[in-house]
Amino acid sequence: MQTYISTPQRRRPETAVQSPENKWRILRDLTTARKSFGLSDRALTVLSALLSFHRSDDLTAETVVFPSNRVLGDRANGMPESTLRRHLSSLVEAGLITRRDSPNRKRYARHTESGLMPFGFDLSPLLRQRDVIAAEADRILKEDARRKVLRETVMVTLQALAAHPASANDCADLNAIRQRLRRKLDIDALTILLADLRAALATLTPAAPAETQDLSGNDSQNERHIQDSDKTLIESEPETTAPKTSQPSLTMVTALCTELAVYDPSPIQGWDDFIEKTARIAPMMGISVDTWRQACATMTASGASITVAAMLQKFSRIRNPGGYLRSLARKAAGNGFSPMPMLHALARGAS
């Protein structure tokens, strides 16, 4: 009887990269974070072309591709070979790909007794750095969002400052700030600018606003614009004390509607003070006296004031503040009105 001795099969060497990842997701994150890795958009074009030679959408342990420079250049939108080599070098220097050169510098895969021996561009460093790339892309997106909100806050503060009668002699300075805002300022520059604007606004004494047009662009073109005093603005609604119990507390409103302090940094002493303050701010937002009176009549003065304060938090997103308030007032006249959903939305956004 013959005895058969089984010989152990050779196993491929294990790689440190185990789990797959969608290659296009990594490329998308790297596009967002490319400046952090010192890459140009042309380098990302070359990387995209390299990824297209990988047969699966998911990068796995088999991450070596073998295109020639000519074929790779054609797939990279016809990129010249000299330019292609420069961007390949930048990808290598960034630690995103690795060259595996053959003795004759050709790119191919050779089958040997120990397994496949590939010579080409290895994409495994890209897979290993996927978490770093994703974290950097997330940081940049959050920073961009913060910069956008900060810039919008600067614009609202600047509008409030320009609307104040005491700023009439500072037109040149305000125009200079507007010119600065045409450039892409970083977060530090915007933070300093906002602090300066708020300091300038705090030095101004509260005053009745100048004649302000309603921004609605519809029937408000014929509405009477605000010339009245603060008392006149709220005289149509006798309820100027605490709102009904179904409405929110003043503490909750002021905690969520922080943009009020941009227009008037003085502390709010109570509901009467809160209503008077929003009555002064409403015309700065382009809300006419007729619109304000209608809102006070249908929502109550406290409800209209809370609504205006909530609108101020999202002012940059409201194209037509006067028309928006009129629409809410009409709803309130028919079915009752509560500003709570607006405050809940602000609370969710702040969480």
C-alpha cells in the first residue's frame, strides 16, 4: 500500500489591510482634504485614473494596478507624460500610493511559486490612511460650516450697525468692511471682525430706526414704513406682560434667540422689555409697521415678538421677512398660533 504524504500549501502573505473600503468614498474625502495633503486637483485626477484600473469599487488586499504611463495619461484626460510623472511623484510623497518597480521598470504581475508578484502602483497606503483622510475631511467640512455661520453673523451685525442713525457718519468704515467681506476671510479674521462690530454696536445708544423698506417685494411696496415710536409699535396689542402659559418662558426664548444681543446688547428685564426690543429690531429686518401691528393683533404682542426673535436667528435664510411674518399672522388669525415649533427647531439646531 502506498502512503501519501500531503505537503502543506503555501499561503499568500497576509497584509495589514483587512477590511475593504469604497475607493470612491476615499477619493471624495481626499478631494475635500486635498490641501492638507499638499495635493493639486490634477494630482487627484491622476489618482482617480489609477483607481479606475482597480476592478472592484472596494479596495481590498489586492491593491496593485499595472497601467502604463501612456494608458494612464489617456485616462487622466489626456495628461502629458511629463505632467503625469510629476503628479504621480506628489501622490507617492503624500504617502497615498507606493511604487513597486520591476527590474525593467515595466508594470505587470508575475506568478511565482510563492504566489503573485505584482509590479505597479500599490494603492494599499490609501486604504490604510482612510480613517485619517475621513477625519480631516470631516474637520474641514465643520470648519467651513462654522466659517459660513460666522460670516452670516458678521453680515447681520453689519446691517444692524448700518441701520442705526448714529452710524450715518461712519459710511466709509462700513463700506471698507463690506469690501473686506468680499474676500474669503478665515475664522480668526471673522471672529475679530465680529467682536469689533459688536463693540461698535454696544457703544450706540438705543434709538428708533430710520425709515426702512419692507423687504417683501409684493404688496408691501405700498405699505407705510416705520416712523412711529416704540410705544406706537406695540399700542395695538394691550397684552405686554407675560404670555399665556402655553407659550415658552422668557428664559427659554432668550437662551435660544441669541442674535437679539447683536442688535441690542442691553439686558432684557422682562416681557415688556423683550417686546419693546423686538419692536425696535423688526424694522431693521425690513418688517413694516402694518405687518408688525397685524402680527401683534393676531399672535399677541408676546407671540409676535417671539416669532420675530426666532426669525432673526435664521435671518440670512429668509428672503422676505415681512411677507413671512404676514403669512404666519394670517395662519394665526384662522387657526391659532404658537411659536413653540420655531423654538423647538432652534433647539434642535443648537444641540
